[in-house]
Amino acid sequence: MKARSRLPVAMVAFAIALSACSTEPGSATTSEAEPGLAQGQARSGSATREQTAELLIANLDAVIAEYGDSADPVKQSEVASAFLEKAALLVELGRGEEAVVEYSEVVHRWGSSENPKLAPMVATALLEGGAFLVVLGRPEEALLQYGELLSRWGDTEDPTLKTHVATALLEKAALLVVLGDAEKALGQYDELAARWGDTENPQVARQVVEALLEKAALLVQMDRPDEAIVEYEQAIARFGDSDNPAMKEFMATAFLRKATLLVEVDRAEDAVVDYDEVVLRWGDTENPQLAPLVATALLEKAALLVELGRRDEAIAQYDDVTARWGDTENPELAILVETARDGKIALKSET
């Protein structure tokens, strides 16, 4: 029992101490009601966030030293968690090189383990270690980290590991773009969409949409707008009817970006249809993130109608924005309403 109690105490200390660091001196803190290893220092008004982090690292090191060689699966999971927590604290302290070492230790110790609880931790270590290798200016090593994750669990059926694999594909693609290998990046996006394009896992589905949209954006950078339009169409076809709030935002964004490209390839009337579709699907939304996208669709449609010489229709779009959100308290929407009012005034003054 004693052996299993140490790590939870360290984790309680972690929560208590971070809470204390963000509490003004003299006010009540969690540590006053919940004792832990860091209680004395956490309650001290002179304790800094750095001192607290160092104390917690020492606690985690004690856990690792005492149970690091254990063959017990439960203790192994706890020790792996300690390594990951320590790495996160080192990152907070600006000690990225040391954090990468901790992530690498997780992979070294348990990369071949058959313990199902350890696999997601190893995958996390590879992902987070890769991210900090990029920050440290070591992108090629980061690519190897992502590649190792993909080779280990690329065909997994585990839902948690699927999200790690999808993340690795997205991160690898983004890094390949930075390194100037756009074609290989396109391949990573394609692989993600091919693997899980029909998934019912909402988190993985979101990553598939991200892959399609990021691929489309990359194709635009590569001056391949027609192919980018196809990617937006695929995203809309697969996920356009989703009830997930975040997915609705992705879909509205896909419609808007697609419409912009349609204008660029001389398909203005098709662009008008896409703007209308955004308003038709989500015009009555109360989602504060989605509503500005609907307003943007109306404003961009208005601007396009002006270019097409259809000024009266453009004014109607501006009026629609004002009618829907004229009394809004949403700061982003308020700016868009002001834009609509200014647009209408400008058009009226030209007549």
C-alpha cells in the first residue's frame, strides 16, 4: 500500500502548488484544506512558481528512483506518468533539452512494452518530444519521432492511439512543409484521410477535417486552386451534416475558403451559391464562434455582388447582417456589423 501511495501524493502536491502560485497572498488556497508534500512551501507567500516546480520535480524524481525498476504494470504506468509530468515541468522552466531527455526515457524504457496502459504514454512522449525537438531547432529528429510513432501504431484499432497517430501525421505534414517538401506533406494528409475518412470517432474525424483543410491551404500555396477546391468539397461531402459544433465551424470555414477560390478561378456564381449555403445552414445559430462566419459569408457575398454590378443585392446582404446582429454584444460580430453599415453607406453615397 505504501508503494502505491507515493505518486498520487506527488500529483496532489502538483495541483495544490500550482493553485497556490496563482493565488494572491493572503487569500485562501487549496493547500489550507488539502495537505500534501508541497503544503508548507505552497502556502508561503514567498514561494515562486519556479521554486514550486523544482519541488515537484524533486518529488517526481523520488517516485522514479524508488519504483523505476518495478515490473509491476501499475507501478510502471505511474512511473511513466511521473516522467511525463517532470518533462512538462521542465518545459515550464524553459529547460527544453532536459525535457526531451525525459520524453526519450519513456520511449526507451517502455517502447516495446505490451502493457496497454503504457502505449498511450509512449505515444505522448514521442509526440511531445518531437514538438520540442522542433522548438530546439532539430526538425529532422522530430520527423524520426513521428515516424517511430507511425511505425509502432499506424494500424492500431485503439481509439486513443488513433488520435495520437492522426496527430503524428498532421505534425509530420506541417514539419515537411517547413522543410520545403510540400509533396511529401500532401502524402501525409492523404494518408490520414484515407485511413479514417469514414470514422465515427469525433476526435479523429476532426483531425481528418484538419488534414483536408490544411492540404487545401497547401495546394493554394502551390498555385493549384482547382485541386484545393476539390479538397474543400470532399470535406463538406464527408462532414457537412455533422451536428458537432466544432465541425460546423470547420465546414463554414471550408465553404468560405472554397468560395474565395471559386472567385479566383472565374466561377463567381458558384461562389455566391456557397455563401448562400453558409447562411442557409447556420444563419440561425447561437454559437458565438459560428455566427461570425455566417456574417462573413454575407459580407463577402456583398463584396462579390458589387463586383458583379448587382449593387441592390449587395445592399440587401449588408442589411441582413445588421438585422441579424445589430444589437449583438459579441465583439467580433459587432465589428462585422459596423463593416456592413459602412459598406451600405459607401454604396448609397455612390448612387
